[in-house]
Amino acid sequence: MDQLSGSIESNAAQRMKKAIHITRDEFMTVRTGRASTSLVDRINVEYYGAEMPLAQLATVSSPEPRLLVVHPFDKTAIPAIEKAILQSDLGITPGNDGNVVHLPIPALNEERRRDLIRVVKTMAEEGRVAIRNIRRDSNEHLKVLKKDKQVSEDDERRAEEEVQKLTDKHIREIDDMLKNKEQEILEV
């Protein structure tokens, strides 16, 4: 096979893996009724006039299945941390004892579970669209190479088939991740 079409395939494979990784990270931020430190990964806190990720102001641990504990490096940041958590879309009410912020994870009700499933389905579809866009970009690149006579028609067709196989494989991976996440959300 032509070296140019092979590099297009490997580039597509790398980009598709990155799309899978991003989708997996997005899934980890969705609350499932179990405490996970990744739930607060995207929370930014207004601290001394600047927006800072919570991870830069505190350590987060999960000592129990339904509890997150935020240990701020500076105790004066506790009110700002609580405010940021309340303003987030987590639906968790924080409490503190003067030293740490406690985040009790309530059990999910049926309506909230359905909402979360809709959210993860949207995330999965965004991942699928990203993978299809990578396929489209790769195929367009192959057509340009064929038009410029840098690859033969056979090499173009073979490369397009390989890119399609990669696309199918990565979309199946997203579908599997979605199925697992739905089961995790529905688990009582």
C-alpha cells in the first residue's frame, strides 16, 4: 500500500482514539449515585478574583461510596468552594465542618436517572459525530491525493475501506461505553 494513504489511516486511528478518550472522560463526569472524585473535575472556583479549577485549591477524596470530601489547601477558600459546587449542575448540597467540605451523594430518583441517560446519550452521539468527521476528513484527503495522482485508485479505495473499518470499530467502542454507563446509572 502507498505510504501516503497509510499515514492518513494512522492519523485517522490516532484522532479516533483521542475522540474515544474524550468521550470516556465526559462519561466520568456524569453522576451515577456513587461517589467519584471525577464528578468535580470540571468545577471552577472563583478565588481571589480568578477562576481556578477545584483541583488546584483542594484535594478530593471518596472515603465512602456516597460521600466526597474536599480538603482545601486554604481553609478561607471553603465558602468559595461551596458556592461553586452549588452553582454547578451536580445537584449536590455541600456542607462543611470548618476544615473540609462534605459532599453527600444522594441516591438518584427515577426521573434524574432518565435525565442522566439522556445526557450520556448526547455525549455518545457527539463522540460518534467526531469519529465520522475524522472519517470524512480522511476520505477527502485521499480524494485530493488521488486527484493529484499521488495515490492510485486502488490504493485510495483500500485506504477508504480501512478508514471505514476503523470508524466502525471506534463507534462500536463508544456504543459499548454508552451501554455500560447506562447500566451504571440504572443500578440502584
